[in-house]
Amino acid sequence: MEQILGHPSFRQERRGICGVAGISFDGRPYAPHEWPLARAIATGEVVSGEEIRIERLDGRHMALLVSAAPIRDRLGNILAGIVVDQDITEHRQTSDRAENQRASGATGAS
């Protein structure tokens, strides 16, 4: 997480995770309670493959594929949560370039 977020510790803060701003791919900012891990712990929701754009503290923009799930005891009480973040920045940039090229080609062909 230090390498992905560019921050030496992992904790949830008012702005997001370690002060990193999260933005959905429809452009809406994430509130702290909307992050997948926060939702998994608060509601028991299992989040699978949610794409989040982040702006690191160093200003670098990244794309993450995030999954999260609650960890429960034998009685079903939520004790904690687990999150998996995959850096998909390069894949997303390649995909966006290809989509822009297709759109430019379709526009130019008209």
C-alpha cells in the first residue's frame, strides 16, 4: 500500500485513505464511508472489482481495482475487513487511448 498510495502508513482519514482522494470513474469523489473497505466493515457488503481513480499525495494519478470483504466471527459479527487493491493504471491508460483512437477514427470517417 505504501507504493500504491505513496504514503508510509495506511489509515482512513477525513479526505479518504491516508489523505488520498478517491474518485469514481463517473467523476464523483468518494466520501470516507464510501471506500470499499469502509463499506465492507460497516455493512457487511462484499465489494468485488470496483474501479477507483486516486490522486496520491505526490500529485500522481492512478487507477485501482479494489475488492473488499468483512471478516466475521463464528456468530457472524464483523470483526474486521480485508481489502485487495490492484494497480491497473497502465491497463486503464492503454484502454483509454484505444477508445480515444476509435472515437477519433469514427469521427473522421463521417
